[in-house]
Amino acid sequence: MSLNILQLSIVHRLPQSYRWRAGFTGSCVEPIANNDNSYDNQLVGLKLLGYDGEKIVITMEKLSQALSDIDVASSVVEYEGELCLFVSQQDESAATCRLKNCGVAIAEHMTTYPLY
């Protein structure tokens, strides 16, 4: 597997938690409240930044394969019109570590504070 395309990739963690929509495991997600811990299999979504068209499909497949290589299950699913990679919340640390090791940059949400 060529990782060159991954070394130029940036992913952003979607701000919500998700679950598989009933009857659509692996193909359709829905957001859940961040404070709702009643779901055993919460998902984390990763959105690829800066790609479109066929290139996003190829890159997402490579991201998913990189995770599969370390036995982390993932699914590429369209969410709100964009392809996103979803992994179990339990696997988030392993997934982001693997992607970083492949050269993928992880865009972090930053909180800004006013300067006085």
C-alpha cells in the first residue's frame, strides 16, 4: 500500500458522537447527544479536509485500509453530503495514533480565550 497520499492528508474529528442508524449498521450514522452515554457502541467520525471527487474516495479507502492493518474496524460513510470515516469510540486513540504514524495530520479543535 502506498502511503504517500496519506502523508499529505489532514483529517478533522467531527464534534459529535454517532451511532449506527437502526438497520443500517456499517452504512448510515446518526448523531447522538455528547452527554448520552447510554449507547455501548458510540462512533467517532473523521472528515478528510482539502479533497474532493474521486481523490477523496481513494484517500478514504487508504485511511480505512491503514486502520484495518492494525485490526481497527472502520467504515467510510456519507454523512451530510461528505464521505467520513467512522470508528468505534473505543478505538479512537489507536486509530488516530495509526493515522499519525502514516503521516496523516489530525486537525484539533482549539478553544480560544480572549486576551486582556
